[in-house]
Amino acid sequence: MISSETKEPLSVIIKESLFRNYSAAEYLIKKYNLTKADKEKIDKNITDEKLKKAIYEILGINSGKY
């Protein structure tokens, strides 16, 4: 499928979206020195579910939601 707005394949658009979340997640992890032990802090301060999921995956935090 092709996006009617950008004329790019939808798979490319989806991957770019995912990578932005992972890029932002990696940045936040490094900036705030986040670890698995910071799960409560992450839950309290990160409201974007996609970003939170990316952080959890990178840190290896197991959550019942994901």
C-alpha cells in the first residue's frame, strides 16, 4: 500500500514511526540514567504508551500490558 499524502510505502511510514519512539526512548534512558529499578518513575512520568512500551522493551521490563 502507498500513502496518498507522501507517496511512500506504508511499511516505511510505520517503521519510521517505530524508530522515532525507540530513538526517544534511548535518549531518555541515557539522559536520566534509567534502569529496570525505575519502573515506577517511568510509569509516573511517561504518559505516551508507545514511548513507555519502547522504554520497557529496551530495559527489559516485563509488564502485563505489553
